[in-house]
Amino acid sequence: MITTQDVALPHGITLQCRVSGVAGRPTLVFLHGFPEGAFIWDALLLHFARPENGGYRCVAPYLRGFGASSSPKEVEAYRAKHLVQDLAALIAAECPGGALECLVAHDWGGAVAWNLANQQPGLMKRLAIFNSPHPGAFLRELQHNPAQQAASQYMHFLCRPDAETLLAEDGFRRLFGFFDTPQGDSPAWLTPAVRTQYTELWRHGLTGACNYYRASPLRPPREGDPAAQAITLPDSMLTVHVPTLVLWGMADPALLPGLLDGLPGWVPQLQLQRGEGASHWIVHELPERVATELQRFLQSKQ
């Protein structure tokens, strides 16, 4: 069973979470990305809460700015330091005095997870990432790879002051278009029920979600906006020493396979798995593969 729980954090932010499993059990936290919500993890919350699959406590928050979680209006409130603060406080609330068994993340959730794993590795025993670029690799590709620069141009659209208005037009036509197949078709996983979940999520408002892009300098450079070209990140901000699983949909049109190059240099305890034919939406497309790889990772001795 999945329940909804509002977690009030000490610094004034409340995160609405989808929760399964018994409090006090070893805990998994799942972080969604853009333009998603915590419900993308429902099947995994149920799977890993079952005794035969570990009997974990499973928690999936709506990140700040999404759904019924707190949505500050200021762009600055979506800088990485604030997102990391939210996550650290949530872990402290769920695992007082202890560490997560695993932090599991996709897309923007992964951006927060990479940062937390670098800054406060003691909060987690393992890290699992699905199609969310390591910041060092993303910076390198945005600075030097024309193909990745082209694939990331959509970020500039999402930074526009009218982005949320345009995204909401025609029943969120542009947002649903993010999920289209290369042939321009709606994917099989986007059933009427899932479409309704997304529509209800987006009706809460889109400004917070767009503010993630407005607050981050990690976007392709263009005339008048140096963006990623103006950034330097030292290795001390990039190294992740916790055991890490990266499962990557290799047909992701926005995050290209070059982002996997060089990962072992930053993540010494890396397990890299490739999802051939899967796109950015691998959690929706290959739910059994995602569950299997995560189960294997949790049971591994690394």
C-alpha cells in the first residue's frame, strides 16, 4: 500500500511524499525529475516494500516546486544548495542517526543526488542513478561537444519568463510532447491513467519546475549567455566514493551517451549498465529492468 505523507523540514520547506513499507526498516529514497512527480516510482515503492524483496521503507518525495510540496517563488530558492538541504533534512527525518540503504534518482533528482553523495556521503550506503548526468561529465560535454550542446538547447526555452504559460497551453501539449517517440507518437506507457496523473501534477503549477533551469548555469552556451563556459568545477566537488549504479537509456535524445565517458575517474565504485533502445524515460519504459538492476545492486557486496 502507498500512502501520502507531508514531511515538514526544519528550514520551513514541506515535502509531500509517497510512502510504502514499515517505518524503522532500512530505507530507500527515490527522487523524480522534470517534468515528473513522485508517482513515477509507485511500482518500485510497492516492489521493495515486500518482505521477499527486502522489506524496505520506501519514500518518494515531490521535490520542492512540484505537486503539493512547497514551491518558493524566487528563482534563487532552486539553487543546488537548497535542494541538497531539502534532501539531507528528509533523510535525517526518515533515518535519524543513520544512513539510507540507497538513494535512487532520475533526471533532476539525480542532479541533487550526485551533489549530496559528494558533499555528505555518510547519509547513504549506495547511490543509484537513471539517466542523470554526473556534473563533471555534463559540464565537459556542454563546453566541448556540439552534439550535446544542440541536444540541450531546450533548456533555454525552459528558462524563458513565459515558459510555464507556454507549457500549459493546449492541455499541456508541449509537455506531453517531451515524451513522444522519435517517430512523434505517444509512447505505449503513457496510458490514459498515467496521462491523468501528469495532468493533475502540472495543474499545481509549473513555475517551480521551470525555476530549476533558471537557477542552474549548467546549460549550453549561446550568444550573450556563456552559461556552462563560465563554470569551473574542481574534482573535490565531483568525486563520489559511495558504491554507485548508473543505468542509462542509450536512446536518450537529450542526454547523449558521451555523458558516460570518464565516469570511473569520478566514481571509483561504479557499476554501469546500459539500456539499449531505452530513452530518457527508462523508468516508465523498462520497469522490470529497473527493478531487477536495482535489486541486484542492493544485494551486491560492493
